[in-house]
Amino acid sequence: MENIIFNELVSRNYCVDVGVVELTETAEDGKRHQKHYEIDFVVNKGSTRYYIQSALIMDTESKTKQELRSLLGVNDSFKKIVITKTHAKPWTDETGILHIGLYQFLLDKDVIMS
């Protein structure tokens, strides 16, 4: 699915990179550790930037946390997007992350701008 998204972004003339966000987490023993989390796509065109995470499904709370962790660690105002393999209509969660289905992403070139 990541290859499909990557190819579609390139065909839309976006510059596509992979991103990494570094987060400080506290372990069960109370020690703080630095961890690196990958953002699947950092997409740029002109002054526009999107952070996109690709997830086949997010059917459990732990999977949802895993997929959103890197996006929630980015401290800027650019749009954050999760693309899943669903037919769901686009919606924005309480943290401001846009959730869209793969089919909507492929069929509507403006969906990530909404």
C-alpha cells in the first residue's frame, strides 16, 4: 500500500521523503529514553507540507496509538494525515489528524487539501 501511495504522490508532482521524529518516553522503571519513530511520507510542494502515515487497518487501540504516535510528535502546524485501506469518508479526529481511505485518496486528488 505504501508503494501505491508513494507513486500517486509522485504523479501529483509532490516531493516525497521519509521522516523521523524523536520522542522522549518514560519507561516502566522511571528512566527516560529517546525513541525514534518513522513518518511514512513527508510530502512537499512549494510552501505546502503534509505528514502522511499509511496504515492497512487500525482496528485496535494499540494499533491506532502506534500509527498516530509519530504524527502526534510533530510540533508544527502542517497537516497530518492517515491513509487506511478503507472506503470511509474523510474525517478529522480530536487531535486534528485527517483520516482518509485509500480509495478516496486515489480517486480525489484534492482530498488531502480538505
